[in-house]
Amino acid sequence: MNLVRNDIRNIAIIAHVDHGKTTLVDSMLKQSGVFRENQVIADRVMDSGDIERERGITILSKNTAIHFKDTKINIIDTPGHADFGGEVERVLKMVNGVVVLVDAFEGPMPQTKFVLKNALDLKLPVIVCINKVDRPEARPEEVIDEILDLFIELGANEDQLDCPFVFTSAKQGTASLDIAKQNENMEALFETILEYTPAPEGDADAPLQVLISTIDYNEYIGRIGIGKIERGTINHSEEALIVNKLDPDKKDKIKIGKLYEFEGLDRVEVDTAEVGSIIAVSGIADISIGDTICPIDYPDALDFVKISEPTISMTFSVNDSPLAGRDGKFITSRQIRNRLYRELQTDVGLRVEDTDATDAFKVSGRGELHLSVLIETMRREGFEFQVSKPEVLYKTIDGKKYEPLEKVTIDVSNDFVGTVIEKLGMRKGELVSMTEPTGGYARLEFVIPSRGLIGYRQEFMTDTKGNGIINTEFDDYAPFKGEIPKRKVGSIVAFEAGDSTTYGLHSAQERGILFIGAGVPVYEGMVVGSSPKGLDLEVNVIKKKQQSNVRASGSDESLRLSPPKNMSLEEALEFIEDDELIEITPNNFRIRKRILDTNKRYKSRKN
């Protein structure tokens, strides 16, 4: 019996980073009556992780559900950053339609194109939501034209082109079908979702099929698989089989533990769930993304979306610096290895490989941000380790070396256009197009090797005085484009161990910019600053002033130090060279040379 679940709608909200997805979900939750009237609600309630809140970005896709009239709307809030595109690609298998959110000023951006292409390929109906229409510089009419052009460019069919447009202000909690006037609430958006998103349907009497698209983890009940019931009915405590299309040998007998459906921000335990529902299943130890739950006597695996390959890798290794083991709880290679392989269970865009060295592991991801979030998460959990400079992953095709290319979109004031074109040109970037969407600002599009972007973001922010916006997305692999000039700054390296002194740092700061202040433990081979001359300099930052009983007028005034430059993790990853590492601990991170001994380092350079 083919069952149409008119009481359910399953949608994903997809957009470029910072276009307001999470704020929109906040407003939808508030207006659907999920919260009590007197309940204190945090902004961006769906961004539950500490790192998500601090950075103001969504990293993991989240499930929630609201009720409008007699219909339950399951909503998936997805990341907007290209580095977490793997999260978006797989959750689209759970939904029957998407809401594409576009900023009324910025218009469609690289990630909008990426997620929209995935939705169109899966033949999902699209609702276009033009957000932030209350911005003073909003230009919704022009953005509509840009979106339709994008649909045509991506090969949308006639039904997809005939999509509805809703105009919203997520911050104010208003929506309207009229471009000129906002309503008082978001009912127009809810009505549009009910009207244009198909109800899920499937054979309720056929053998069970549940495709697991997301994995959550709870330290009390273990792994939780989240997916949509494609056909059949699932019951609490029934026996079933796990199969996987990509792994024909996987046929694990399991017993369904607890079953949950989503209500607001909570999971509600249920005894049974029917076709079309999005459910969470606990009690299955080996459940993975891409698995299909089906009856023991009818193994039938579902196809899973192919996830884009990683483009950047780093080496994670055991911390072997003189200050190792002071901060971290987890410092051994076994603990680091287990943690990295555990991350694979929930992050489909990540790859982890053992290397020839027992204490080092090659970790590959979608970009610098993807890997830096993993590093930051491990650091906060109490891990201590070292990481190398990010490297791009090359391919050999027909005997030729190919490298990944990125499509870069830059919004910048006309005053800085020349500088940006010059800098990216030196990094083998090719200018594809240049437009002026609004007065005084230009939009530049480049195609550039991924390695050309390593270390560029910080330089870009300096060049544009913090006013530029840079967005990237993976484009394709292309023949190797030749060598790119190295960075123009060198490292200031300590050559004695001890605690830094004001006297020692005062003479060192004349050579460049310092990364540390006085009273900081240092060791031989630790990088304590950057030198503008492009050469590494060895300095003694623990030197003390010789004491004597002679006093000279004016010479004994207190020495003044410039404030040290506190580098973020991303800045440090962009700064280091091939012969340097970053030492990561729960309380600190330090830049160091691979070879700490000054003499050995000098000999290795000569060889």
C-alpha cells in the first residue's frame, strides 16, 4: 500500500555562510510555539557547539521539528561553509524539498551554487527565500534575476524554474510573498512550505528501509543513527540487518534499541514509526553513515550520495617538544589515533591514514577551516599533539601531475582591487570575471590552485583593511601550474631554553614582530616571532641584564615592549613553513622548528 504522509513535510535549509539560516530556524521555532512564553532562549539556538557559537558558523547539520496547523515540518539546518559541504550533501537524501536562503544584498554566492546544484541533481523542489530584505542596501529585484540565471546555468528543469519566492527578515521574524511589504509573522513561509514541498510517500507494507544519513554521539547511550524511513515500518526492539551499498560484505544483525522522533529541539521516544518519518535510532554500536537498516530476510541497500574528496592534508603527530606533557590529558599515539578514527564515524569529509612512523597520522579534509575545527575540538578535549603545514593532495592522471583548483569569489572596495589582483596573480590565480553589483564595491572571481590560498587569508585582510569578503569552493583538478613564491617573512627562533625576559625580548623586538611576552617558557628551536627580512634569525630571549653597582643617569629607565601578536590557530597554520610544526596543547599552542637543535638545523640546511 503506497502511503502519502500529508501530515509531514521534510525540508532542509541550505545557503551560503552568514546568509541567516540558523536565525531563520530560530524564528520558525519561536513562532511555532515550541518554547514557553516565559522561556529564556539563546540566539542561534541550533548552533549548540562551543566552537559554533564562538565563530558564528554552523559546523554540523542539526534536526528539529515544528508543527504548523495539522502538519509536522521536519527541518534540517545545514552548514554554509564550503569546508563542511559533506554535511549538506548527505542530509539532502533525508528531505523532499529545500529552502534556499539568499542574502538580499550579497545575492547568490559560491556555496549557494554548490548546495543548489546538489538539490537540483536530486530533483528536489526548491523554495527560494530572499532574506535580510530590511537591510538598507538590500536589492531583492536584482537578486531574483541573479538566482534565476543561476538556475538556468545549473540546468534546472521547468518545474524547478517555476519556484516560489518568499521575502523574509529572519531577525525580525517576518515573511511575505510581496516584495514591497512584510507581514507581521512567518506564516507566508510556513504556507509556502506546505504547498510546494511534496509530502513523503512510500510503501508502508513493503520490507523496511532506513538510510542513515547522520550520526550523533551520546556518551551515555553511544552512537545514534539519524535517517528517513524510505519504506515499511520500524518498531522498537525488533531485530534487523545493517547493509551498505559501498561495502557488500557488511551484513550485521542488530536489535533496534530506542526509537526517537524530533519535536522542537528534543528527541521524543516512540515505539513505532512509519514511512516518511525522520527518526533517530540508538543501541547499534557499529552503525555508520550510508548504512541501510532492513529486515533480516530482505537485505536491500540504498544508494548513498558520493561525498566530495578531501583536497588538503596535514600530519598529526605526538608532541615531542621539551614542554610536552605539561598540559594535556591525552598525549600518547594510541589515544590520538583512536580519537582521529572516532572522528571518521561522524565526519564523512575526513580521511585518516597511518604513516610509516608509528606516532604520526595523515589527516585529510576539505580545507583549512575543516581541519582547524578538528584541531580546536581535540585541544578542548584535553589532547596534546603537533601538526604540520597543510599540503594539497595531488593526483597523477595519464602520467601528469594534477592539483586541486578553487573558485574564489571576492567582494572588495574598488580601492583595493589592484592589490588583490596583483597578489592572487603572484599565486597563480586567474581572474575569470569582475562585476560591480553595488556602488564602490567590486566582485572578483578567480580560479586559483588550492596551495595558492594557503597563507593568503590573513594577507587579504591586511591588504583590504579588514573590509574584504573572500569565499572559496572546490572547482576541479587541473595540470600543475608551477611553483609559487615562498612567504616573504622569516622566523625569529629562540636558541636557549628558559623563561623569556623583558631585556632579552627588547633587543629581539627590533628584528621583527614578537609572538610572546615576558615570563613565557621557551625552548631551543621555538619560534618566538616573525622577521620581515625573509630569513630565519636566532635570538636569545632569556638574556638577563648584567648587574653592577654603577648607575648611569637615563640608561636605567624601564624597557618598553610592544604588545606581542596573539596568533589564532588559522593564522599559525598560514604562517608556518615546511620545516616548522605547531605544538597544540589544551592551554597553549606554540610554533616550533622540526629540528630543535640549532647546529643540527644549520647542517640540514647545508645538506
